[in-house]
Amino acid sequence: MSGHCIATRKVLLGLSCKELEEWALLQGQSAYRGRQLHDWLYVKGARSLESITVLPKAWRIELQRKGVTVGRLSELKRVVSVDSTMKLLLGTIDGESVETVGIPTQKRLTICVSSQVGCPMACRFCATGIEGLQRSLWTHEIVDQILSVREAMSRRPTHVVFMGMGEPLLNIDQILASIQCLNEDLGIGQRRITVSTVGVKDALPRLAESAIARLGRAQFTLAVSLHAPNQQLREKLIPTARRYPLESLLTDCQHYLAVTGRRVSFEYILLGKLNDFPQHAEELADRVGGFQSHVNLIAYNPIKGVDFKRPDENRIKAFRDVLERRGIAVTVRSSRGLDQNAACGQLRRQHV
Ligand code: SF4
């Protein structure tokens, strides 16, 4: 970020300690003020400049007059399910809203964050896809989601997954900037961060190159959503797959592994009597067998107005058994928060 850019910066969340020092100097203050701001933004979770009482009052007033803000989102709605999964609907300054979810276990607090308001990928089974894209999120709006869940759950987040609303690979620069901020300012290691994509043509090579350029190494996990073992079925579920054939996506995954040294993991949403037959599992094993990769199976969460079904437990087990027999590492992800409109995008849909 250039000095000029920092001098005119109006939103402070997302800036590193060094950038805040530089910003404070450009405002005619000492670098120490930048370090104080950093502490209040990321450790104390300040929501407004007004609340940062260690800063001189006259300066706070002047900054407010100039339109400088911390850049926090407002909480519009909160739902907590019986298993303590918490979903927040957060409002942006321009009247948009995004969902974020805190998923606690004894040892972990995983936050599922959104990368866009809505999503243009229009996957048939997804509540977010139905609404289309409003816009991509800025870095501070992504970072805020982690701070908001941390506050709401009074607990330190351990893992972050970019699996909420939006397609992260359509917002690569802001995703990488927020990963850098999570790393350096909030202490969440890259290996505890997962970026999930349904695949965007030409984006994987750019993600690998940009991550190495910005972060030094791409150590976060890349999770590629296949959801079907062949092109024909995949196009039915993910319309954008027409422009990006499964073969090309898998070739790009191999390239990503070669460039970053990180294994790609694959996601597969099981839709009852659609993509969950044993022959689909065999076909999937043919496709991903050479990757020595991990496959995550997710049983579909039914949503209103969309005609897909959740497979029963026997079908899930049969699918998993085929993959295991074929030597593929597989996990069936448990659905958390099923009682509280858990599918991504539903809370926002109700709100809008
Ligand atoms: S599943 Fe993901 S990529 Fe597909 S429409 Fe929903 S949010 Fe977008």
C-alpha cells in the first residue's frame, strides 16, 4: 500500500500495525498513536473512534469530521442453535447485509465467513446463489466478521473458513489482504484458514501467484467444491461449470499443488438420489484418486423453495464406504445448527 493511499484512508480496520503507524504520522501524530490504534482495533475490538479514549479528544473529533471510521459492521440479527452454533447477520454502511457463523467445539471455534454480498455463481442448491450478487466485500468487512463472532461468543477464534456467502476467487485481493490481517493482527495461522471455491476459470493460477507474492507462502487450505463426479451432472448443479470444464479445474488443482506445495481438498455436497449413488462415488474416486487428497462429504441442508433432498444416513454411509474402499481419505462433515436455518444465505434471505 502506498503512502498516498494510506494518507487518504478513511476506514482503519484491516490496516497492519506498520500501516497504522504510517497513517498516524501522515496525520501529524506520533507513530505511537498508530500502535495504540492497532491495540484498540484488534485486541480491544473498538467499534468507534469515539470509544478509543486513549487518543486525544481533539484528534478524535477531527478524524470524525474528516469521515474516518473504524469500519465495524452492525449486528442486525443473531440466532443460536441448540448445539451452540451462532449465526450473525451483519449490516454494512451501504445498507447491505452478510452472514457469518461461529461453530464451536470443545477445542475449536471455527468461523465461516462471507466473501461477497450474495453470489453470482447461482449454484442450484444454494440459498445465496438464488439472490445473485450485490457486491464483493472489502477487507475490513471480512475481518469484522471474525471480530463480531469473537465478541458475540466471548471466545478466541481458532479457525476461519471462507465458505459463507460468495465465491472467494472472485474477490482474491481482499481475501488475501484479510488472510494477512488475520495472520498478523489477530494471530490466526494460515494453516488454520481454508478458502473454498466452486471454481472460477483462470483464478487458481492467480490465487497461487498472488498468495505467494503477498503472504510469502500459500499455506492456507484450498477446498475445491466438486459436488459431481462428471461434467454433465456438475453443469446441472453449478451452471458456471459450463465455462470451466471439470477436466480443466482438476488440471488447475494439480498446478496449484505444484506451485504451492499444498494439497487441495475436495468438497462434495450429497443431494438425495441425485449425486449420491455408489456409481457416483466410484466415478469420483476415479477423478480424485491421483491427488492423494481429502474428500469432505456434506449432507445437504434442505432450504425452502429449492427442490433437493437430504440423503438418508444409509446412502451417506454407502457413498463414504466406496471412497474408503478405493483408498481415498474421506470425512463426513456433520451439519451444525440444522435447527436455525443453517444453510448459508437463509438468514439474509429472510431479512431482505
Ligand atoms: S454454493 Fe457458494 S459459490 Fe455456489 S452460489 Fe452458493 S455461495 Fe455461491
